[in-house]
Amino acid sequence: MKHLLKSIPVPSIEPFKQWLPFSCLSMATIAVLLMLGSSCTTVPDAVVVPPQVEGAHFVGNQKCADCHGEHTRHFAGSVHSRFFKETSQFHEVSGCESCHGPGSKHIVAGGGKGVFIHNPGRDPQPCLNCHQEKHAEFRLPQHHPVLEGQMNCVDCHDPHGREIFKQSGGLGLARQDQQCAQCHREQTRPFVFVHEGMQDGCTTCHQPHGSIHEKMLTQRDAHLCLRCHSQMQFDPNQVLVGKVDHSTFLAMGTCWTAGCHTAVHGSMVNPRLLY
Amino acid sequence: MPTRFAYSLSLPSLLFAVGIQPALAQNIDLSALPSPAQRTIDFRADVLPIFEGHCFQCHGDERPKGSFNLRHRETALEGGDYGADILPGDSENSPLIHYVAYLEEDMEMPPVGKAERLTREQVATLRAWIDQGVVWSTDEPSSLTYHVEPAISTVSVSGNEGVFREQNWQNDGLTGGIGSFSLADRMDDGTRVEVQGRSIFGTEDHEIQLTLEQPNLGFLHLGYDQFRRFYRDNGGYYAPFGQSTPSLGRDLYLDNGRTWIDLGLTLPKWPTIVLGYEHRYREGNKSMLHWGPVFPADPLAAGKGIFASAKQIDEETHIVKLDVNHTWKGWTLEESFRGEFTEFDTSRVVADFTPLGARVADTASRIEEDYDHFQGANVIRVEKKLKPWCLVSAGYLYSDLSADAGFNLETFLPSNLATAPFQGDSSRSIILDRDSHVLNVNTLLTPVSGLSFFGGIQNDWTSQAGVGDVFVFGSPTGLGANLDQITTEENFGLRYTKIRNTVLYLDTKFQQREIGQRENQFIDDGFPDATDFMRDTDAHMDHKEYRTGLTYSPWTWASLDTSVRRRLRQNEYDHRRDTDLGTFAPPGNGFSAFVRSRATETDDLQIKLTLKPWSRVRTALSYRLTATDFTTATDSVDVFGTVFPASNLLSGNYDAHLYTVSTTYQPKQRLYLSGTATLSDLRTTSGVTDGTLLVPYAGQVYTFLGTATYLASKTLSWDSTYSFSMADFGQADTGLNLPIGIDYDRHGIVTGITKKLSPQSQLRLQYGFFRYDEPTAGGANDYRAHGIFASYRRSFP
């Protein structure tokens, strides 16, 4: 926590200072005041904007559970259960209908895929209503084509928390990077000499929703590698990494773009991951 | 749910098996039935509203309770688990009437709490309808719906067309086709047919999906889709060279596609069985960041890695899958099998030496790889609700992968292809195997109202082996690598919702991983040196993650979400053996031979405040802080007699502040405005950062997304979207390093009108302007683009 407090927050926001009057501190103050002044009623739509179904009204999770028990019975173990409130006034903003829309017409119609109900599996908008920062990342120059309709959120995420081959933090047999491996087989296949950093997961180096950098890297220069591969330097004219002075190579570009360690995920023949 | 319609495998099954229907098995007081209505019954006006209000929520097309589907005449007359429920012409003895009249104990329909009980008049109506022959309205409007939306667009780009295509996933020039189409129909027996898709030529964006579903029988899902990923073809930029970024002069793109078919069997009381096949492919050329060095004429000047490179990919995957799912005596049983055959060939060219100003390299390396594997994976999973408050589940996954690979590296002269290439490392026989066993046990407990707990433990045993006979520097070489790892992961979570308007949560994740890794290489060249080695490393990795937070909504106009997360990762490496087989070569050449341990420590704080100060305004403010420290401990290093002592240093630091402001505003009923702005302030340094050769990687990313929609009339609307992003990660040229940070600003505006020509048709016209400037690329990536997009949608009904 000490480390955390040290970092709060010294943003450089010069060009847009006038647009960002809320610092972390002021937001926290507002939050505390809100908590102290708690009253009795809550208008549900203060939290999220659930998708609309014309002429339908909200019915609550229990009605959904009648037919969709395979999802609802695991829901308490999912990430989204952090926001689920049991009281009825929260049905539309924290339960099934906050993502799928009001369900009354769907029920009257006897159910059915897409019958008076939203399926965020095809349309990311219900997800983006809450995950606004992800929406912004999808607008960066390099991004997965979710807004373009070629992918959707559930290709990688399991919102209900049990899909056995996807990471969810819930009850499934999820394994690290499985969701990336289903498309990026070349990078996640076994290698004779594997980059040890792969143990930390794809998101150590890649920003999966969107990035300003090509290949959706989290950083574009050699810091991406040197965060882990640094060692104490003793000669100001050298950059020692392992037993090799890398100063000349670093001056040519990054570890992988200077034509050196080009097999960044692993190599079949070269233990130094040169090719 | 207290109804025997739902208990399809208990008493009703038994009764059905011996041919006794519940209604006939008991004494029914038929005198309590209301008399049939004395009028001609109209199905649509009199019966359908009763079904919609009281029955369809359980007895519709989707998973009808007791396998009784009232949506269609055929399925209604067929009955459910108890046999026929409707006897045409004989309402008095029709079980359905007994149920809805609440004459049979435990079979009252709708059950108490599900929907309102039918009135006597409604029961009388249903009786008359049955007595009159169960007439299903023939004038019911057609369930056929369809739409088709031809679309055409033209985009004119001045500047770097490749960058435009890459960033916007859109080809320039004239493109068009069917933007979307769909057709859906439902037959009288409940069979649903649906076709949907799109086909845009120019961007090679195609999709077609066919769905055929029959309740209580099965389904067929069939589909094909493809999209094209575009890439730029130019490399980096170094201002002192005074020349534009080198370009390959090629259109780079990769087609990604798949075809699939799923056949499902959904017979009542039977396990759900799905058999499927999928074919995926990726084919084309993509850009790489492995930029080759460009050298100026001055022989003392350093080269800069800016020459573009590309990779040709031809990848195919075939997947066979079988899923079986069944519920039996409260146990849910799942069995999933995946058999996957993947093969690909790749070829990439990296320039080794390019004189400044040359369009082709003097020398380049071509690296070709071929690879194929078969991977079989099987999952068995069971789950049961032992008590209303206790759910348990367990699963076992086994996967086995066997792969063959080949590799070839050669150096050639691009300007003189007639010259035989110089053969580098190569191999035709590399074999890899990977086996995994994963065992998982979970529980979800809700012991008291408002409190839930989940916990799970997962063990993953993975063993991987790779061996190869390769030629290194032209000499036969044996190499091998084994990797054995055991990973144990524990997940726990708590949710507490009994504090008014509040959810408190705590999630933890612990992971321990033990790794044993052995690598060896011996080159049969008669020169034992540092390239001949043998390594045996034991590694221990310990990962802890804690997250706690709350969501709180105290007033009608405010809500707060906040959480704190801390992640700790500690990796320890014990180099049991790290031997270079050369006589004079000092040991410790391989990674991570000089690293003894490394640790990352991440703190994450998130606060989100949502406000609705006025009925027409909603705004959300959020802040996120992520701070990570990387620490590395290294062994002492002997560099040709000079010994550098062991050290422990802060090898990296990453700080990120993310601010988001989002607002929607509806000043008038017909006008809707929304906007989201974000600011990311990022800074990364490493233990090598010295301000000259390596400067901090720091800067801000700004984004804004705004939309406006105005409904001018019932048939005319206008909407606009403006998106903006910019970054200032540009690095100063110190004369030593290659400045590689990026400065850019990007704008995109799309505005247009939608005109409803009739209730079934509408026309959409849009204009778009896109602009991108990247000063750190010397303007080589800049573009301006104007686009016109038109579509016409025709739908029925």
C-alpha cells in the first residue's frame, strides 16, 4: 500500500488541464460524503444504462433462472457478481437484464435466442456501456476488430464465469492464455527454446483491447524487455545484459526490431531466440 | 419450482413409464370445472392472450418445462412428459383443464408465484376451445421476416494508404456488396430457420450463418466467415538520415476465416449431444517489427533498424468437437472433446544490411518454418447442488499434443537472386510433445442470505519435450529441451450484499508453479565452445493476487464503484547446471543464467463515480492507478576476466494513471448527445535507463469519442460520430539511440442521415473524413481520407 500511495497521482495533463478538474483526491472525498449521507431509495438507472427492448419491462433474475439455470447458478462466482445487488430496485442495473435488456416480452414469447432479448455475444454495446475505457482502447490505432464486428467480447471473456476454456476468475477449468491461443496458435505453440516470459502471460507485453503501438504492444522501445532483463551496470560506456555489451545493438533499435532477438515467443533452434 | 412438469426424471417419468397419467391416477372432482363458454372461440383473440400471460414463460419454444410446448398446435397436441395434455373435443378429460382449474394437487398451473391463476372465465374459454376442436388460427400473420441491405462505399486516401487500411480495417477505393441480410421463419411444428450474413467485396468481408432448430429434436448450425486484416508496408524512421521511411512497395494483408458445422441432438430426457467440425485458416502476408538495419555511407556511423519486413503465412486448423451434456438426479455431467490438427508454413525476410537510400537490401535473411501438430483435449466435468446453498463441481482435463517442425535459415542477395544463398541453420526433424493433466475442484456457498463464497483449487501438470537434429553453422547438431511444470492455483471469493445498497467483495488468487527445465546443444564441429551447452534449471514461481472493493449506490442520482488490487509475483531460479562445454568458455551463457530471481509488484486502484444530476444527464467519472515495480537479482558475471558482482536492482518501473469522463445528455426528446474522454499518463523506466542511450518511455494518450443523434421527424434522423486520439511518446534523439517513441494525432468523423422511405425500407447516406498525422515517422504514415457510404435496407414485414 505504501508503494501505491507513493504513486498517487502526479499526472501530466497540461494540454487538457481545464477539462479534467477531478483529481483522485476530490473523487474520493465525494465518495466519502456520499457514503456518509446514505439514504433509503435508489433509482436503478444511476449505475448503468441497460439495453432497451421496446415495450418490455424488467422482471428480475429469478425469472431468468427458471430457464437459464446453467448461467445463473454460477453467477455468484463470476466477476460480474461484484456488482449484483439482490434488492428488486437493482434488477435492471446489476442483474441479467443490465446486459440483456428487460425480459418481459422474451418470457411472454416463450424465450428463444434473440427473441425480444439482447445478446451481447453479437453486439458489444451492452458491455461497453460500463466498460467505457475499453471502448476508448478499441478506438486506438491498433485494436482487435470488435467495433468493426469481426470479433465480440465473448470470444475472449466469459461474462457468466464458468466457460471451461476461457479465463474468468470463476469456477471453470480456465488456463492461462487459452483465449489468445484459440486464434494465435503460431505464437502459443510449444517451442524447443521458449521465452521464459511467456510464463507471465500474453498481457505482460501486449495490450489486447487496443494500443497506440503496432502489434498492440504495451511499450514500443527496449524497456519492454529490460524491465526484466536489466542488471546492474558498472561501465557507463556499456549496457551489459548477460555477458554481452548491448549498447551498440540498442542504438540500432529495440531488442527485437534491430534484427536480433526476432523469435520473441520462442525458437525451434536458437536458445538466444535470435531466429 | 413446485411443479411436476419440471421433474422430468422423477415420479412423472415413472408414471409415464407404466402408462398412467397423473390426472387419471387421481380422483378429479369434475363438477368443480366451470362450464365451457357458449360462443365460438377465436384463437388469436381469446386463447393466445391467456397462453401469453400465463403459460409461455415456462412452456414456450426454449426449454419447455416438462417437455410441453404450447407454442404450436402440433407440439401442444403431442403433450409432454405425461403424455397428451389436450384431448380435442373432450375438455372435461383434458389434463390441461384439470391443471389450470387447480383440480389436481401439485399440478396447479401456473404454479403459485409464477403467474396469476386463470379466472373461471378463462378456464371456460379454454374448455370451449378444446371442445370446438383446438382450432389454431389460420389467419395468423406470417412468421417470416427478412431484410437485405445492399451497401456501397468509396474512400479516397491521400497519403499512406496502408496505414489507413491497417488502422480502420477498411479498404480504400470502391467496395460494396450486401452489408447485411437475414431471413427467419418458424414453421407450425416449431422448427426455426434462420439465415444471416454479409458479403462485402473489396474488403473481402463475408459471413453466412444458417440455423435450423426443431424443439425437442435438435439443431444444425452451419456457417462461414472471413475478414481481412490489412497491414502497412513501411518500416521505421530516423530523422538524421534525411530520408523517408523505407517501404516494401507491397499490399500486405492476411485473410482470416473459418467454416463450421454443429449438429445437435436435444431430445427430451436424453443427453444433449453436439457434434461439430470447424476449419480455420489464415492466409496472406503481414508486416513484422523485425526491422533490418540501414547503414549510412559513413563507415563509422551506426546502423539503425528501420528497414521493413514482412512474413508470409499459410495456416490451417481443423477441429473436431464432441460435447455431451446431461442432467441426471440433480447431477450435471459434461463431457467435451476437441481434436485439433494445425499446420502452417511461414516465410519471413529480414534485411541484414541495407545502404541508406537503397530500395532493396544488399543482404537479407529468409527464415522459413513449417509446423504441424495434433492436439487432443478431453474434459469431464460434474456438478451438483448438494443443498440449496451449496454447489460443488469438479473437472478433469487431459490434453496431448504431438508436433513436427522444420526450420531453414538462408542469407541471400535480394539484388542478385541468381547467386546461390548462403545456408544458415536448418532442420527437417524437430519433434515436440506436450501432455497436460488438469484437475479442478470448486464450491459455491450461500450459507446465509446476502453472503456468498466461492473457492476453487486447480492443479495443472504439464510435461513438454522438444528434440531436434539440426545443422548449425553447417555442422550437425543435437539439441533438446524438456520442460516439466506443476502449477497449483487457488481462487477464493466473497460477496456480501446485506449492507443497504452496497456490495462488498473480496477476491484472492494464489498460484505456485514448480518448473524443471533442461536444455542442451552440442555442435559436432570439433570446436567445443560457448555454443555447446548443458543447462538444468529449477524454477519456483509464486503469484499472489488480492482484490477488494465495493459498489455503493446511496442516492437516486449517484453510485460509486471502487476497488484495490495488489499483485505479487516472485520467480526464483536455481541453476543446478549451466555448463558451456568449451574448455575456455566461462559458464552462464544461457538465459536466464544471469538472473537469479525476479519479482513484480503491482498495485491497482480504481474509483468510478456515476452521477445522474438531472433526468437528462448522466455522467461517469473514473480514475485508475496502476503502479508496477520490477526487481531483478543477478548472479555475478565474468566477462573475459572482468567479474561483475552479483546485484539486486530495480530493473523496471511502470506507472499509469487513467482518467475517464463519460457523459450522456438529452437536452430535447429528439436530440441525444454522448461523449467519453480518457487520459492515460504512462511512464516506464528500467535499470538501464540513463537518459542518453535509453531515455524513459513516457507520455500521454488522449482519446475522445462523441456521438450526436437528432430525430428531425418520424422518418428522418441525423447522426454523427467523432473520434479522436493522440499520443506524445516521442523521444529526443540523443545521437546514440534510435528514437522509437510515437507522436500522433488521429481524427475520424462520420456524419449522415437515415431516411425511412416506408415502414419496410430506409436509406442511409454518410460522409466520413479521416486524418492521421505521425510526426515521429517523418510524415510517412500520414493520411487524409474522404469516404462516402450508402446503404439501402429493405425488410419484411
